[in-house]
Amino acid sequence: MCDETVKEAVMTTIHEHIGFMDCDSLRKETGLASPDLFFALESLATEQKISINIMAVPESSRGHFSRSEYLYIKFIDLLNRYISCERHIGFYASQLFITPKYLSGIVKKVSGETANYWINKKLLDIVKVQLLCTSKSIKEIAYGLNFSTISSFGKYFKSQTSLSPTLYRKTYSSI
């Protein structure tokens, strides 16, 4: 278990930097040794207080983000904040004051994956964690993630995993 004061220091530093920063800067600002920092980050991610996104940064641009990289980072930040209620690329594009087509192009260019891939991945990650790590009912999970019906939630989950939410929970919660 990670010391709560260490986790709080990491959270405070991340918030001061508008929710994103690189590991070197985070290590320098918190004064933590790398193993302690990574342990705190792992603990915070496990508690779902942070989401960790790993992105390769070219040697020539370390510390400086292109507009595309900046918009991609902001997209991921918005996604982490609003995924439980917004799953349409148009919402995220409007928050960034760009068109959905432009956002799609940027996300594909920077990450190699489409914006819809990231939306579905983040949503699916949250659903899986809630199915395996909480005692919430399928109905509570579905409505908490803004699905209009339990049926639409079940169809979505099955289309992504080939398993129903109930079968997924039964299969993987015993591991």
C-alpha cells in the first residue's frame, strides 16, 4: 500500500499541470525517486483516481508538443473526464473547437489509432473494471455510463468482447 501523503503530493502536482505531464517532470517536482513515483502512480491508477496514457515522444520534440500532439493530449484528458456520459466524437471535437474530421485525423496521426478506437477502449476499460472490481449490478453500471437501456449496454459489451456482461463477470472474477 502506498503512503497517502505521497499519493496526495502526486495528485496535487498533476492537477497543477492541468492533468498531464511527463514522468521526468513529475519526478522532479515531487522529489520522489522513480520507484516510489511509479508505485504511487500504480496505486492511484488502481484506485481509478488517474488514468495513465503512454505516448512515444520523438527525441527532437521532448518538452515541446506540436499542435497535433497537444490536441491529442487534450482529447485524452477530455475522454477521461467525460467518457461516462459522452461517447460521440462530435462532443470532444466541439470541446476542442475543431471539427470531428480534423480530430479524427489528428488522433490517427499521433496515436496510430482512430478516435473511436480510444473512445471504445476507454469505455470498455471502465466497464470491465466495474464488472470485476465492484458489486454494482449490470443495471447500475449501464445507467451510470449513460446507456439508455440495459439491453443496449449488453449489446454494446457483447459486440466488443463476444461475451455478455454477466458471463464476463462470472468468467473473469474467479481469476
